[in-house]
Amino acid sequence: MAAKKYSTGNGMIRAGVIVVDFIVMNLLLFLASRYLYVIHILYPPYFQQEPREVFIAANFAMAISQFLVGSIIHRRRTGIDEVFISVVKLCLLQVSLMFVSLRLLGESGGMFQFMGLFLITETASIFFVRLVEKLFISYFRQAGRNTRSVVFVGSDPSLLILYRNLISDSSTGYKIRGYFADERMENCPEAISRLGNIDDLNRLMDTYSLSAREEGAEVAPGDIDISTTDELFVSLSHDENTEIVKLMRFCDKNLVHFYYVPRMSGNFLLNLQPEQLGETMVFTNHHEPLSQPFNRFIKRTFDIVVSAIVCILMLPFIPIIALLIKRQSPGPLFFKQARTGLNGRTFTCYKFRSMHVNADADLVQATKDDPRKFPFGEFIRHTNIDEFPQFFNVLKGDMSIVGPRPHMLAHTEQYGDIIDKYMVRHFSLPGITGWAQVSGSRGETKEIWEMEERIQKDIWYIENWTFWLDIKIILKTALTLIIPDKNAY
């Protein structure tokens, strides 16, 4: 059987990326030798005297780094943040190996300063090239090259969520051929055609099995060759385990990648994660990276360091903010409210007051044209400045910089009774900002489905936490200081 064509395509893309990395690195060294050698503190004299050894050491280091780290730009479902981390690892390793190699030659004069500058320049240059390469790969795959064909099996709504994820980034190159199911998908986009029912799928698997093809099985007009599919995503109930096993066997024999997609339970994915309990494999409905002590240590250390810096920097501005608030609205500088925190316990959340003192503060959400707001309060809400006192909550340990936003007690009681898994969001420390807030779920929740969507995103954050995800959320939140969120009111 011939190898899948996308394997070769991915190999060509990766090879091209590696060649470009070598070109960028050598070009940077060449430019440095031409324009920096006059500044001896930045360009070591040895580099000018023995350029051949320098270029050999640099290329040797890059070759090893490419082997150990390499590029992930050719992979599908790869985010920009992952690409950046990969570039940082690659450049850090390359520069470190180059530094060690040259030190072994006995040269160190002025090299440390140059290597620091070269690391920053190389990282920035290769990351910029990666962005260009990602655009090229997107165009390449949109043109029908190096694509992967996908077939869905089942009619569960989880497949529609997967569909939106697969097509959200054109650089992934996924082509959805359609789906097989006994029932039609609800709210199914026109781009996903129904190819038949499960019996039709079984007939096609029998027709296009390896033994059937060798025997010259007849193909009906309009049938798709299911064996040429690259990836099969299945979302069937466990009652249909015989069908699932048959699909897995067919995929294994025909070099088709098989994936089981967890089904929806109400409005949530039934996403069970494996855990080893002694000699038994068990499955839990929640995977929490922050349950690991090291991850909690990293997150808490970051919270303390950043919050301490912010609180110190904020001190000179507090009198100015206090004056503006007091002039426009009599009352206290800070707004204090009881909110639900980690494991459901209550804590006092602090904010700069942005509304006139009112009796409904603990019961009613802020609305777009809320008459309770005063002009400066409107401004600090739009720019998130009103949230800055919560860095004190972070220092106290009541909150984290990033996490699900804490809700007022009235909302916890209200939504906890009517939204499945609402209380799961309290398995994590609440945050000043969160994944829901930077991904379109901010502001007033007029309908139940809006709160359900927010809860789904909160739970997704808890189950997919990484330190780099926190950094990404913080950077997106920082942009709102310059470009206010239209839903911030």
C-alpha cells in the first residue's frame, strides 16, 4: 500500500523550514561580521580573525538543535504560542551550543555580550519568518496541497464543535468529506454533507477493505473510497462498541488515523481522562493540571511576584484615582463585595468603585447604559483599571491573576441550581482575568446560554492550564488597556 501523501508533504515543508533557519542564522552572522565588528564590545575580535571557525560552530550547533528541538510549524493544530515557545527553545539551544563550542576553542573575550544580543536577534528573526511560513503553509493548503481528508461518524453535537475547530485555521489544511450517521445532525452547516447511514458505512468498509480490493470488488456510482480518508473522527455511544471496534480495525488496516470524540452530555462534553490507580486504569471527568504541586508552585510564585510589582507601581496613582472618584460620586474609594472563591468558600473581592452607592450592588449585574455608573467609573470599567485592587486579593491568596472570574453570591446560588457543572469552576482559584473574558464571553449575561458558554470556557481553562496559556491570557487582557473591550460595561 502506498504511503499517505500528506506524510511526504509534511516532510517537504519541514525540510524547507530547516533550510530557511540555517539561511537566517548565517545571514545574521554575516551582517554582524560586516557591521558590528567596529564595536569590539559587541563583536569579539576572534570572530573577525577566525570567521570560518565561528560559522562552523554556529552551523554545527544549529544542526544539533534542529535534531533535538526542530520545528513544529508543519504540524496541524499548532497555535502561535506553541510556535513561539518552539522558536525560543531552538534558538536558546543553538546559541548555548555555539557558545560552548567556541569556549572550548579557548576564546571568550567579549563573546558573552555578543551571544546575548545574537540570541535576541535570532529569536525575533526566526519567529517573524515562522509567521511568514505559516501564511505560506495556509495558502499552500488552501490551494489543495498537503491536505488531510476527514470523515465524521455519528450525529453528536460534539462533532460540530470539532468541525469548527478544524476549519478555524486554514493552515491546518483539513478537508471535511462529510459524515455517516443514522440520524441527521441538528444545525449542521451545508459544508458537511451526510454521506449515508451506518449501514452504508459498513458496506463501504467491506467494499474498500484490503482483501476486497485485491479481489476486485465492484464500486457503486457515487461511493467514496473510505480507505483514502486520512482521519476518521467517531462519536458513537458506548452501546455501539461493536461498531467502534470494527471502525478501529478498518482504520488500522488501511493507515487511517482513528479518533474517538467524547459525546456531549447536555451542553458539556463527556470528556473522561485516564488515571492510573494502582494496577487499574480509571477515568475521571476532570483533569486538573493545577492539582500537581509543581504547577501550583509555578502559578503561585508568578502570582506573588507580579502582584507585588503591580501593587507597588499602583501606589502613586491611588490618590489621583481617589480624587476623581470622590469628585464624581460621594462614597468610599473601594468597592467590596462577597464573592465565591476556591472550593465554594466566600471571600471579599476589592475593586475601585465605578458606580454610585446603591442597594442593588450585590444583586444586579452592570448593564450597558446602567444609570448607576458615573463618567470616570465608566472609563475605568472599559479599561479594566477598576480591577487593579484585586492584585491585593492575589497577594492574600484569595485569587490568582488568571482564572475563572469570581461571581457574586446571588449568581452562584442562581446559576448553581440551573446550570450543570456550574460549581466545577470553583475547583480553581478565581482570577482577575480569565479565558472566558479574552475569548468573547464578557459583560452582561442576558440569557442562560451565555452563562453556559462562559462556564464551558472556565472549565476548559481549568482542564487545559499551562503557564504559557496564562501568559497568553494576560497579554490579551493588557491589550484592553489600549483597545477597550466593547462588552466591558
